[in-house]
Amino acid sequence: MSKKSILFILPDLNPGGAERIVTTILNHIDLDKYSPKLMLMRKEGVYLEILKSEIEIVDLKIQRIRQSIFPILKYIYKHKPDIVFTGYGEVNAFLSPFVPLFRNTKFIARETNVVSQHITKKTIQFFYKFYPNFKTIICQSDDMMHDLIQNFGIKKQTITKINNPVDVEFIQNKTQESFDEPLYKNVNKKVIAIGNLSSRKGIDNLLKVFSYLKDEPIDLFILGDGAQKEEYINLKEELKLEKVHFLGIKKNPYNYLQNSDLFILSSRYEGFPNVLLEAGVCGTYALANNCPGGINEIIQDGINGEIADIENHQEFSKKIKEVLAKKHDKEKIEQSIVSRFSKEIILKKYFNLFDSVNS
């Protein structure tokens, strides 16, 4: 039986959910069965270091997604892959009108967010009219699936729901690496947030929550970078939050997660947050904002975390104190995630899908 050729498409391999998932798929794909290639608009990002060397990378050397569409189409026309797997929302949208041009190639789109929350530009929303052209659209959560059905007219039978996988072995190996963060040597309780410093991640709300915790022995560590970093640093100064620390991007965030007392997800919306899964594998209890994007599918109340409304800053600060005052069973936290979202469980669903789309 000949190998099935699959072209995966992403902007880059910088830290992010889509990038982490595609890297995990590629690192575990059966190379005797599939012939995968990864097309990047820019060959950059920390996940390049963990991507297996056997995976061929096609580097378009293009900065903007819109400029990449015709080079992508040209490549598909020339190489005729059996499957094209687009793993990023805007790329999916811009490619969707052209899918019918390639009758012998099956196109799979992996959506990354609750679209109606994430895509506000009407010029991009227009392209979602062509979403039914895809052979299937992967949604990670019920929230994402219902949003596409209700707001974009996508038929349920076009959607395949597959939760995100978490690479337990990889994370456990990373937590064995030496950890030397001077700020973690103080006796205060340690709360961590990880994500892109953009409005979507709600760091502004988290800082306002911590304005009610100034006198508590609690430090907040924020890992990540983004367009609004300066704005958030200014807000920190304005609120006089001396125990809040912006640490930037860390190659190994798992040591930080494992050594923290609480992980907070402050997002305004999500797709299916990998970092919430990763916190669980590290045995770290989570407190998540009540937002759309599969949060209620991940959190098992009182076992691996809780859900509260971060917009109510004062009440959320009280919830932080309550959670930190309790003891949490790290093994139960880890098991609640591993038993449902380990890569072995989830990747099997992806590979079954790849097998089925050409049958």
C-alpha cells in the first residue's frame, strides 16, 4: 500500500495551541504509512527544536498570511498531496474558496477558536461562507462546534470533534530538567498565567484581580509575550502591583507550572486551551474564567480545578485565596487530564480521520 501524502500548513512554530498540536501529530505520525510535509510561512519558532528531523519543512519565507495563499495553491497544484491539513483559522478561511479546484485532494481544516468571538473583521468573516468546501472541519470543543453551526451555517455532518491531545511523556521529561528561578525561592504562594499578551487572554482582568491581593503573600508570574505587553506593564505600575512578575517566553514553562500553587486561565474566549491540559499534567490546580471554548469539558470541579467569573474582580480574588488555602491532590489532578486527553487517545482519532477521508 502506497503512503498517503499529507501537507500540514501553519504560519510558523512559535508558541501557540495550533502549533503545539501539529508538532505533536507530526512527531508521532507513522512514517511507514504517511508521507507528511510541514509548510510554514516563516521557518521560525521554539517548536522547531522539538520537531523530529525526519519531517520535511517547506519554508515559504512570507510574512503575511494573505500573501501566502497563491504560493500555497501553486504548491498544492504541483505536488498534489492526498490530504491538506490547515491548522490555523485565517489560513483556513482564505483557502476555503479554492478547495473545489483540487478534486483529488481532501482538505481538512482545524479550527482554532470560537469563530464568532475571534473573527471580527467582516472581510475575513466573508470567507467563512466557503467553509462547507472542506471535507471536514475539526473542532476541539462543543462551544466551537455549536458556534459554527449556529452562526456560520455549517452542517453538523461536516464537523469532526476532536479534543486537543497533551503529550504527557514530553511534559514529564521537561519537568525533570533543573529549575533555577530566583523569584520562585520566596515563601509566598505562587500563581501562574501563561499566554499571548493580547486582549483575548484577559491579562488586564487578572491584574485588576490582583489589585485586591496586594497585602496577601501571593506572587503572580506571567509567562508570554505579545502586542499589549507594554500596556500591561504600565497597568501593573499604575496599580502598584509589586508582586506581579512578567517573565517573557520560557522554553520550558512546565517547570514553572509544576512549581506553582495555582494556574489561572483568564481568557475572554478559547478554542480548547492546551495550557489548561498542561497545567493538569504538571499536577497544578487551575482556576479558569467562565468563557466559551471547552473550559467546562476540561475542568472537573474540585478535582483538577474550578471555574469562576473573572470580570467580577473582587470575587475572583476571594476565590484565589480560597483555592490557595486548600490542599489539592496532584496525582488526581494529573490523572483527570491523562485519562481523557493523553496523546495516545487523541492522536488515534486524528490518524483514523486521515485514513477515512480518502477511503
